[in-house]
Amino acid sequence: MALTAYRWLLCLYPRSYRDEFGEEMVSVFRHARSELPPAVAAKISFYWREFCGLLSGALRAHFDRLFGPAMPLRRFNMQPQFRFPRSTVFLMLVIFAGTVLTIAKAASVAGGLAVWPSLVSVLMFMLLTMCTAAVVVWGILHTLRRSGVHRLENVQVEANRNR
Amino acid sequence: MKAFALSEPVLLVLLSLAEQPRHGYSILKDVEALSGGRVLLSTGTLYGALQRLLSDDWIERVEEDKTPRDRRTYRLTSRGRRNLQMEIERMRHLTRVAALRVARKEA
């Protein structure tokens, strides 16, 4: 069953990646699984690590395919100017929540209703916004992939080579 | 590919291949041994690193006729070895500076 799930998750990778590494990955996974210690904690840890590794790997493979290896996704090719501290993300979320609350408060005052929106409704709104943003980003990436814009870099390389 | 700074998993994969050519599972176990059991690579992480290193010509596949497709062997290229040596030199410099600063602070 775990092997079936693993193969299913491999489908998240681009086809070219699967063709090149798929069989090897399944083989290594099978080998590693056969040598797992009997402890349940070790098994859970192993499957969790594999699950997360496959998801993040598939995401990176798609980004690499779209934008080439110059896309600053990893530390080993990340430029300092692209680094984005996690604390900034947290602060942005806090500011966003504050802005939403302020707008809601202003709207309620203007409407004569001095009622603050509940925390649940704010969180729901934020969740909805993030989901919408994710769908939009996915749509843009999908459109870019369909348009073949990622092949432009290869054209450029070929042009330089022919010079 | 920009050489510096390498992430720890990538550095360990390169160090593993610096000793001898290895196939995927062998790299996985060697990385675990090299790090004293601290770094446990998933297959997704391992093959993500291998794919990037292959495309940047830091490693290459060992072409053997009888090697099955699911057990291919990888080795460092001369470029990969050179870059690994540069990275080790960078780390050596960093540890030297760090040791000096810590010693100065303690004195």
C-alpha cells in the first residue's frame, strides 16, 4: 500500500523527471523501507519524511522546469537579495489581519453598527484570500507553462552558442 | 550554478561521492553515516539534489552496460570535485575566523 501511495505521489512530478528518476526513486524507497527498524515511531518518521520530500521535490521540479535552475528556491543557488525572513511573513500576516479588522470596523461605524467582526470570520476571510491567491498563482504558472515561455531561455542559449 | 553556500544535504551528497561512485541507496546510507545519523534524506530530496547536480555537471552517471535502470551509479566530475574543494576551503576559513573570534571574546 505504501508503495502504491509512493507511486501515486510520484505522479505529481513532471513527466520528464519521472521518466529519468522514477524507477530509481521507487527502488531506493523500496530498499529503504525494507530496512526500517520495527519501532512504530521510526516508521512514522520515515513515511512522513518521504511524503514531505516528495511534495517539496515535485514543487521544485515544476519550478525548475518553468523558470530554469536560476529560480532561487534553494540555499545553494539563493542570492542574498532574494532571502526573505520568515518573521517578515508573520508580520505581513499580522498587518493584513489588522487591516481587515480596521476596514470592517470602519464599515460597521459608517453603517451605524459598532460591532467588531469575530476572529473566526477574519480567519475565514484570510483563508479564503490565501486560497484565491494560490489559485491565481497556479493559473499564472499553468498559463506560462502552456505558453512555452520557459523555453525562451533555451532559445537564448542556442543563439549565444551559434554566435 | 552558484557554488556557495551549499546546503547541508547537497554538501553531504558531494562528500559521499567524493570517496567513490555510488548509487542512490548507497548515497542515502552514507549521508546518514557521515552526519552521525543527524541528516536523513528522503528520496525526493536526494533525487532533487542529484538532478540539479547532474544538470550543472557537478556529477555524472557511470555508464555501464549491465547496470539496471533502477540502480544507476553516480560519480563526481572534475568540476564537481574542484567546487567541493573550494567549498571546503571556504568552510575552513570560516571555522578559523570563528575560532579566533570566540577565543578573543573569552580572553
